[in-house]
Amino acid sequence: MDDAETAILDPSRAKVKLQADNVDICYPPVFQSGGVYDLRPGAMSNDDHLCYDTTGVIICAIGARYNIYCSNVARTYLIDADRVQEKAYKVLMKAHEVAIEALRVGNSMSAPFKAAFSIVEKEAPEFLPHLTKSVGAGIGIEFRESWLNLNAKNDRLIKAGMTFNVTVGLHNLQAQKQTNPKTRIFSLLLADTVVVRQKGPENATGSCTKSFSDVAYSFMNEEPEEQPQTRTGASGVEVVYSKTALRSDNQETKEELRRQHQAELARAKNEETARRLAAGGLGKADDHTCMRKVGEINAYHNVDDIPSSAQLKLQVDQKHEAVLLPIYGLLVPFHISTVKTVTSQQDGGHSYIRLIFNVPGAGFSVNDLPAQKFPRSIFVKEVSFRSSDIRHSNQVVQLIKTLRRQIAQRESEKAERATLVTQEKLQLSKGRPIRLSDLWIRPPFGGRGRKMPGTLEGHTNGFLYSTMKADEKVNIMYGNIKHAFFQPAEKEMITLVHFHLRDYIMVGTKKTKDVQFYMEVMEVVQTLGGGRRSMYDPDEIEEEQQERERKNKINGEFQAFVKRMTELWEQPQLKNLELEFDIPFRELGFHGVPNKSVAFIVPTVNCLVELIETPFLVVTLSEIEVINLERVGLGQKAFDMAVVFKDFKKDVLRIDAIPSSSLDGIKEWMNSLNIKYYESRMNLNWRPILKTILDDPEKFIEDGGWEFLNMEASDSDSEKSEESDEGYEPSDLEEPSESEEDDSDDESVVESEQDEEEEDEEDSEEEEGKTWDELEAEARKEDKETGDESGSEDERRRRNVKATGKARASEVRGSRAMPSKRPKIR
């Protein structure tokens, strides 16, 4: 359906010289097969795959619009049709032709239906109950003009210039000797757009053939089944073969080739890993630590700088970032970074303020404290004040919290910027730069206020993104771009260009390696009317057409920008950067959970990406060591993917909850890119595994490298161990009796005899245990001996319960030792 819609919207693919902006679809193309058919005008395609089985029927209906005028065509394709299907189709084709021929000036609109009805009644009356109640309707600006309906009751006259969608169908017919539910029931449909002229009807879609020889396909083998097939014959279309056998052979051959290729990749991968580990190429983890030493902080460099006040009360000096506390008649300053928490509570008309400071031994880093500079000093851990001025105390607490937040944000930005790599200076283009306007950026700029779109410009050595605000600018150097992506909107709401960088840059106050510029292709529309709208509603159709036009326009603007940037990157001064825009392959995509929500993950030429949901996912394929597919097995609806990088100090990337239906496609994709993958039935804890490899890489190589992930090899080893266990006979065990040997070796043991033996064993085990009466007698005897016979009724009841528990425990132990009643199977 998607491919057909794309072909309609691009007239050049049909070798027609029409402007693409004037071409649109009337409705999503309809494809029906597999026994589920709907011949009504409002039918929709379902999510099932097309059925190509014997006696299968495929109905295709396509409606296109040019300059707001509609047209429609429908055809039926038959696979290995039987006699009933062939007869039904030929009768339907004749009825369709006579219905078109009856569209002449002066005839009533019931004439086409009567003509089609008479043909079916004359040549195949058994099909009359299955004939559609109408043979079409008028078509024009509206896809279906109901007042021009071609049925038996419409007596309006046909006039020159009228256009009709002539649709004739037979629904819910039954094929001969078919038990397959997908091919037992079938329907047939033919439709054409016909214009009424003075000289007669003109079939505007008649160039699309509908003859039986052109729409019927045969895959059945006309030769006896015993004869071998020649798959490499040179007899053209006359060569026939068994479709089922051919598919299974191809599938087995494909899987076998994939296994052989993976075995070769395993050997090459282990050799490559061994060489890299031997050379010490374990990779470097990103370990950027920038710690600020609070011991070097001074709120005031001189005592004279401390503000004086006649009133001894709590004060906040925002200029010097200090809190002034009244202690013993003096205002003692504390830098705001030494304050850990501040709280305020009200009780009995007073406000209690509590300040807790960062001190040694309170879980704070030693490097962040002046403990080493003043080892013999005593540090204040906590200070509390009581104030009768509740308003002033609340104001002070709020100021302290705000100042702490500002200082923390500033220091965080400093720490982030300290790890940034110094980039070259942006060189603006002398002429007009390559520009793309009205773009939004992700991650967005921080701060409050209304967010604004900006403009992305391509200059001599980098991009410049800027908005109307002077402080909202981002420079992206071409030399810092590792991967560039262009993803047009298809099923998404946005069209985007995305840059994955080599080194971090700052976007506002955020440090990031991924910067994205996008534009929304659809606007939010809220329908005020509560009623349900028809799919043929003119307003609805106009809105959908406007959305498609907007999407095509935006995609075209991005496409032109990408094309011009590609031409710029091919210039000699930038060619060595090897920059190009990757476009994701949607047909190879799959759903998974890389972070917290389900996302659609798609591969590109060099990466595996997810660019819609945040945080973004960009995995460079050349940095992947191996991929382990976990929780793979029969009965599993989903599996997980663990991506192990060549840098063993980097955490393993997990993509969870991938549908099992995507397994074969993912395997084929990885195999085509020479990526070694393994399969396992359970999830692995990768951190200790990688730590073990880093601690002793030589032992990892000696043990076979990554082959410990090979599930097939481990299964064969377990089978060998089971065989060796079967051959082992302990010498200290007694020889089995003849009856037991007969029991274990004879496969035709009668079930009733086995049940009798088991019942005897159960009876003997029950006799060994004590009865309830015996246990109660023992309890009474113990009571007499201990002199507790006169005890309370509650105590006796507790003792009985205790005795009962022992009896039940013995019964449970006995039941666990009982042999199963199921027959023994070798």
C-alpha cells in the first residue's frame, strides 16, 4: 500500500509529465487477499501479508486525483485459478464490458446494471446472488456521487460529459475442493473510470489490461510430482515448478549459507580481538572529572569587605555569594557552597531556621573540603535560629535556596565546559550561505520564555544555527561531524537533519554529541464537532490533501538543502572529511526499547539509529565487536539485543522487547554487513563478563574468545556430557534387580500393571507413617508424664496442631518420594 501511494505521488515513475503538486490519492490504495474481501467503496487494506497460495485471489484498487478531479481503477489477479474461478472471472469481465457499453447518452442510469445482470443471468445464473447491488456511481470532484448511482432503481438519464466509476464485483464465492481458509472463499472486482461522449463511452483507464491471460498466474507443476525439477532451465515462462518445495529449499539454503558465513566471521573476529588485546587496544572510557576545591573559596578577601549592620539578623549577600549568620554578637560569613541544606518550620508564632553544612565525615568528598588545608580546625556542622519575624525568615530561606541553585548550575556548566575540545573558529561564507529556515533544535535552549524557531546556515567550515535571540547560537564545525543523517517524514510528524559529533559541544547549558534540526509537517487540528466524519467529507479530504502538500513541500526543502550541502562537501578542501548524509532504510527497521519507551530503530549505511524519541540512539557499526541476541527461543514473542563495542570499557547497549517477527530480518541485515552475532536463551550480565576479559585477556583468547556465546556449541557439549554420564556406573551402588531392568528396558509395559505396582508402593509407604489416633495417644502420654494434663484447652489444641504438622510433613516427604504415575518414556 505504501509503495503504491509513493508511486502515485511521483508521476515521473509512471513516465508521465505531470506536476507532482497537482497529483494526490483519493484514498489509500486497497490490496485484499487471503479470504478477507470487502467490495464496498470505503474498504481499507489490512495488515496481513498478500496470499500467493494455490487458487489465491488478490484484489487491487487505486484511486488518484489530479487537479481535484478523481479517477479509479480496480483489477483482480488470480493465482493457479481453478475452473470455477476462471469461469467467474470471464463472466464478470463480460458483465463489466456490457455495463460500460450501456453508458450512452439518453439511456437511464439503471441500464448498465440491467445489462450486467442479464449477462450473469444468461451465462452463470449460479453467480447472481453474489453480484454487487450496484455497478458503480458518478465520479468527479467527489469520489462518489451518490445521486448518480448505477443501480436498478435510478431512472435519471445519462448525459454527455458525465463521468462514472464503473465497478462490477462478485463477492464470497467458493473455490473447488479447497480446505485452506485463505483460498476457500474468494471475491472478484473490476473497476474503470468511464467518460460519456456523444459518440459513446470512453474508458479512461482502459489501458490497464483485464483479460484473463494477463491477470492469471500459474505456479503449479504440470509434470508428475515424481519427476525431478530443473530450476536452471531456459524455457522462459513455460518453466513451471512447485512453489512450496522451492520456497523451502531456498529457505534452508539461505539459512545454511548464513550459518557458514557466521562461522567464518567468528574465526576472523576472534583473531582480530586477539590481536587488539595483545596490542593493548582496549579503548579508553570517557572519564572526565573536574572537581572544584571548596578549600580555595573565599567569600570575602578582607574583613573590611564584610557588610556592617546595626541589626543582628540573618542576611544573604548575593554579590559575594555568602550567608551572614549572627553568632555571639557578630555577623559570621559562610560561603553559599558550604551550605548543604536549609529548612524552615513554623511553630507557635515563631519560625525555626536550620542550616546544615558540608563537613568532613558527612558523606562529602575530601577534595571538596578545606579539611586538608586546616587539619586541626573544628568545623560547624549545623546551626539553628529562632525568629519571630516569619516573613523575613521565609525570605532568607528562599534566597539561600535560589543562590545555591544558581551556583550549582554555574559550577556544573564550568565542569562541562572544562571537558570540551577547543574548536576552530567559524568562517562565514562570502556569498549567500546555504540556508534552511523555520527550524527547531534538539536539545532545546535552556531558560524561560517563549521558544523560537531559527535558521540553519551552511558556511565555509561549519554550520551556524541562530534564532532571534542574540544568545541562542550554535556552531557545528564540519570537522567535528562524525555522522550526518537526513530523515524525511513518512509516518512521522517531523522531517529532520541530525548530526552526531565526535566531541561534545554546548547547546545552551547542555553538553551534547547529538544535535538535531527539524520541522513539523503537520499542524495540530482540533475538531469542534462531536459527530463522526465520513471519509468522503469534502472538508476532511481537503485537510488531508493540504497535509500531504505541506509534507511534500517540507520534504522537498530539506532534500534541496541536503543536496546543496553534499555538493559543498565534495569540494577539494572538504573532501578529505568524507562527509555525506545517511538516509535510514525504513524497510529494514524494527521496533524495540533502547531506553524507556518503544521506538522504531532503523539502520543506515554506517549506523543504527533512532532519531525521533529522546535520548537519541546512534550506534556506529564499525565500532561494534559482536551482537548477542538474547531470549531467543520457541514460544518467545520478543527478544533482546546486546551490542558489545570494541571498547570493552564502554557499557553494553541493550535494545529490549524486539518482536520475534523481526528476528530473520535482523539476522540477514547483520550477516550482510559482516557483523558477528550470537544467540542465547537468557539475558547475560555483561559488566562482570567484560571486567573478566579486561583482567585476563590471554585466558579469554585461550578459552576460545567469543565462542562461549555460541549456543549450538554449548548444546553439543552438554549432549556429550550427558552421553558420558550415561556410560558412568558407580561401583558402590547395588546391582539392579531383574524386574527393575525389565521395567526400564521394556517399552511396552502395560500401564495398568505399572499403576498397580505404584499403588502397592504407596500403601507400603503409608503403613510406615503413624495414624492420627497413634499421634493423639502419644500426645496424651507426654502430657501425663510432664504433669500438664490439667492444662488449658488452648494449650492442648496447640500441641495437637504441632503434632498434626509433623504428621503432614511426613506425608509430604512420603509423597515427594512416590514415583510418578505417568508412563515411562525412553
